[in-house]
Amino acid sequence: MMTINEIQDEIIEEFDGLDDWMDRYQLLIDLGNDLEPLPEQYKTEQNLIDGCQSRVWLQADLQTSGNGDGRKVIVFRAESDALIVKGIVSLLIRVLSGHTPQEVLDADLYFISRIGLREHLSPTRSNGLLAMVRQMRAYAMAFAAKH
């Protein structure tokens, strides 16, 4: 199982190969299109993220990890009606899903600025990105408190 930082480094490498921002946006859109659709039952009001201009639903479940070590990990799933936002949330899921609540809370998400998302997103999308990260951390905090 890769660490959160190893996954981030992998993403940074993928984006480093693309000099042009149009190519990077296209990669985000492709990643969003690859995101597994969220089952309808999770598209609820309470799963909608506040602070996103487009609609983003985020579902988090605490599950026993699949590699037999008995660790409890968070599995995130999400969907958005905006393509670029869907790509961004798919990156967040790739980095954070499958890790323990504590690992999610301790994660320094440096890939966001390293791939240039911070300066290339509109302010509303930037706020949405921060809202998604906040919500993922909030789930992690709730799960950590329960255990």
C-alpha cells in the first residue's frame, strides 16, 4: 500500500509532464470521467459539500482495510456535476481514500500547490477545493473520535 506522500509524488510527476495548462485541465477532466459514479442513495443533502459553487457529494465509510492487517481505513466516494471539480475530487480520493483517519488528519496535501492547482483555479473553485479537503478531514476526525 502506497503512503499518502508516495501517491502525491506520483500525481505531481503525472502533471509535471504537462507544460500547458489546457493539457492539465484536460487531464483533470479525464480523471473526473474515470471516477466511479456515486450510487444515487448517497446523493443526499447531507452529503453535499457547503462552499462549492458546483454540486459535490462526498460519501465516507470506515471499513476494515483489504490487506488483512485489520486496520480501519476511510473509503471516500464522490461525484460532482462539474467536470473539472470531479477531476479535483478524484485526485483527493486517490490520495486520501484507503488510509486511516489519523493518516488523513496528518496528511500535508502539498500536491495541490505543487501541480499548480492553487493559482490556476478560479477563486470559487479554490474555495470549493478547500471545502472538500475540510469535509474529508471532518469525516476523519469523526471516525477517529469514535475509535
